[in-house]
Amino acid sequence: MALTINQSIHDTQAVFKITGELSLYDSPEFKTKIKKALEVSGLTTVLLDMNDCSYIDSAGLGALFYLKKIFDSAHILFILKSVSEPVMKLIKLAAMDRLFTIET
């Protein structure tokens, strides 16, 4: 299933709804689209709603880590929300659940 990213801005929070598979093929576009949130003035939080993200590979995990570093350096909170079970399994397997703020 192709990756789709829907964005909405609520006050100081950018919300991205991720649907489909985040893999090597989609990682560059994913990083570019999410990184554009840096252009929003006064932004304090970037939230990725990953409830409908059905799959992630190592390139996708790398993209998440890259974005976390970018937003951390800009003092913007980066949150993963409603992470689907298959994606959460891989995040935990890679021990990345300790790096991210994850909300249910």
C-alpha cells in the first residue's frame, strides 16, 4: 500500500496522519514533507499519527530518527501517536521506543 501523508496545523501543533507503508521507497518524500513543518512559525509540537501505518522497514525507522534529531535541534517536540501494532513491534525490536515520545 502506498504511503499517504495528510497534514493539519492546530495552533502550535502540526499533525501528520501517516497511512500505508513507510519503506525505503517512500522515506525521502516522507522526510521532506514532515521537515516542512519547520517552516511553520511558532510551532512547538510535531505529532505523527501512525495508527494507519501498516508497515515500516529500517529506512523508515531511520527517517523517524532523522526527523527526531532535526526537531530536537529546533526545540520542537516530536511525538509518535497511536502507533499500529506491527510498527510498534519493530520500534521496540530496534529499542527505539526509548528514544521517542510515544502516545497511545
